[in-house]
Amino acid sequence: MKKLKTSVWILIFLAIFIPFANAYQDTNRFTYGFQRLLLAPFQIPIQVLQGTLYGPPIVGTLGGVLTGTFSTISNLVGGTFDMAASVAPYAKYAVFAL
């Protein structure tokens, strides 16, 4: 009887935790997206500084502003997409949390 009880507990444990076994793969994508979102506002000053120091006097600064703006927007959109794509497979389990 004790073996049956132990095997039932093992089956319950496996049934609960097997769907989350691949969660570590999505953690990397989620943290990368969060990093992109967090650092996106700093792209404009970084690109302006690089354009000013290493480019032509006025054209380099204007190019840095344009490059920084494009980089900021793409990091915001891409970071949001990365975070959403990493969480989407687990949305079906949200019913159980209610």
C-alpha cells in the first residue's frame, strides 16, 4: 500500500511540473527582452556621443541622433516582442492560477 501511495505522489508531482520543464529556455529570451527595454532610452545619448566623437563635426551628431532614435524604437518594440513571445506558451496555464 505504501508503494502505491508513493507512486501516486510521484505521478502527481510529474503531472504538475512537466509542463514547466522547458521554462529555462524562455527565461533567457525574457531577460534579453527586459534588458533591451531597460537600456533603450540610453541609445540616443550613446549614439550622439559616438557620432560626435568619431564622425564629421555636424553630420556625425545628426547621424547619431537619427541612429539613436531608430535604435531606441527598435529596442522598445523588439524587447516587448521578446518578452511577450517568451511568455505566450504559458498563457494557457493562466486558467489554473485563477
